[in-house]
Amino acid sequence: MSNEHQLMPGKAIRLEAMPTRAKSFHDDRGSAEREFFELRDELAELQRRVYAEGEHKLLIVLQAMDAGGKDGTIRHVFRGVNPQGVRVTSFKNPSENELAHDFLWRIHQAVPATGMIGVFNRSHYEDVLVVRVEKLVSKNVWEARFEQINQFERMLSETGATILKFYLHISKEEQAERFQARLDDPRKNWKFSPDDLEKRKKWEDYMAVYEDALNRCTTDWAPWYVIPSDQKWYRNLAIARVIVDTLRELNPQYPKTTIDANSVLVE
């Protein structure tokens, strides 16, 4: 079931036709959460093996509209992992120094090393999404970036990285509820920005560019998953399934010592 939400290269999708709520559990949150907790424990164990073995690297990309749940996904799915083996990178507006380089320069520096899991909270895809809707660069610039991204991800794959990309698909109605919750709770006020409302006015434009990016950058080596995310519990479960299944296939193992335990003297 981990490939339930995976897009296939060459098979175009329409985001408006894709669900934002779970279907397979019929809102059975209890059984979903029990499975999730089991998967999260297994993820923690698999991550320790990846770190100890030092042969694999996993890159996880999270993209979503504002209030889509990127922070919550990271907080819940990766609870209990060894923080030495997981690095989360949040990509904000590029700095002056970053703008002086190509758009992938800052991204490449955050790619996980061998033995690591890297999580991107937003990513290089901002450079074919936000810049397009807000008209920050010309069409000939962002148009070329699709193939540049595909080739960049192919290079990462060919040099040992496993790539998983998740689009957290929420409805416009759910976003409104989450914005209101941020305004109602003083502890969450800091998460809200007036700019969020300006982007919300361009919802249809953002849906169009996300749809384009998903269709043009779904590849065999770097698949996109469109995760129904109106229900946070289902979002967490669906993503945990994919990550755990991927790590199972990599099958990391704890290295065995070459030292004869019987020859070690304890004084």
C-alpha cells in the first residue's frame, strides 16, 4: 500500500481530481494510529542501521501550500530517531549570497551524506513554483529549471542517494481552518503571516504550477507522492509507510566487528 499515492512517469494527473482525505481507512483513526506508531518504531530502528552501516543516503522532500503540514510531518514521523543521523533543512527566501549562485547551489550543500537521512522542508521546487506565480524570474529561466532539476536528481540517484518527494495535498477549506487555528491560539500566532493570505488569493495559480511540477518532475529515480493531508493522522501514516518500505528495501545492517570478543581483556 506504500505506493498507493505514488505518481507514475508519463501519466499526467490533475490535482483537483485527487483526494485530500483518506479513503482506505474510512476515517478509522484508531487503527491508522496504531499502525503508525508501529511504523515509527521501525523507522527509528532502520535509521539507526543506516547511520551505523554508512552505505546509504536518503533524501526526503516535503512540499505543500502554507499550513500544509510540513513541520508537523517532520515532528511526528521522525520522533524517536537518532538526531545525529537525520538533518532537516528549511529553505527560506534565498540570501544575497545564495542569489549570487545558481538556484541549486544551496540545495546541493544540504544533500545528505552517506549514512544520513536528509529532510527538505521546502526545496529546489520553490524555484519553479513561487518564482513563477509571483513573477520573480522570466519564463525562459523557470522553464529551463524543470530539466535541470530532473538531471540534478538523476545525478544524486546515480551517486547513491534514494529520493522520496511528498506533496502534502490539502483542500482550500482545510487551509482556512488551520489559518484560523493559528490566529485563535496565542502559542501559534507566530506561524501566521499576512503574506499567507496574499498567497491564498492565488490558490488556483499555485495549484496550476504545483500540478505542472508534479507532472514534469515525476521520474523513476525521484518519484513524487501526492499525500491526502486534510487528516494529519492519515498524512503521517501514509508517509511513514513509504519511508519504512523504502528503508526495508535498502536493508541496512549493523556492521559486524572483526575483533574476536574472546581476545578482549577487561581489567
